[in-house]
Amino acid sequence: MTEREKQITLDDLKRYRKLSDEYDVLMMMKQSLYERVHSPQFDAVRGGKKTSGDVSDPTAKAVQMIADLDEKLIEKNTEIIEMNQRITRFIQEIPDPTIAKMIVLHYIQNMNWGKVCVRIYGYHNYHTCRKAVMRYFGKED
């Protein structure tokens, strides 16, 4: 394991989670561009028809926006893959498998601390697993 991989911090794990959330948002934005364009302000003028009143080409705009989002998605995905590889190597070196599992469930699989506790210990408690991970990183609450 390289020196950089040994230096995974809580901030790195939080950054990974944030990147995953950003990627999800971009995917939702892209998906929304495949839905029909409706302009409610023109519904009454057009006899209730659900069409766009935009005289420009909404399809061309949507295609360009999708292409722009695809570029951003590729960049985010590349960054996520690189970080995931670093974090995975770091997690494999954690001597306590319970702590490793907590980190994977919370930071990689995006589970909240209560659900992590249910998976590990069988009961819901926000603080139990979070505190154990914080202690592992030397961040006593």
C-alpha cells in the first residue's frame, strides 16, 4: 500500500460520498431531459394542449444539455473510480473487519449510521457505529 493510500481520512471518505451524490444528481438531471417539455403558461392559449410554447428547437437544446451532462458524468465517474480503488485498498488493510464493514456500509454504500448499526448489531442506534469509526480515525466525539 502506498503512503497516500495509508493516509485515507474521514474527509476523503466524506468526499467520496459527496461525489456519489453529485453523480446521482447529474444522472437525475440527464434523465429529466428525456421527458416531454411542458409549458403550463401556454396550456390555456393552446386549448389545454400540453406542448411547449418555445419557438426555438427544444430538442436541440436538450441534446446539447445531455452531451454536456455526459461529459460531467464521465469526469465524476473517473474520479469516483480512482477514489474507490484507493479506499478499497485502505479498507482491506483495516485489522478490524467490523470497522471495515461499517466504513463500507456508511461511506461506500451510502447507508445512514442507524441502518449501519442494524446491519452490524441488529438494533438501531445512530451513535454506536459512528463512534466506533470515529475512534478508529482518532476523532473522539
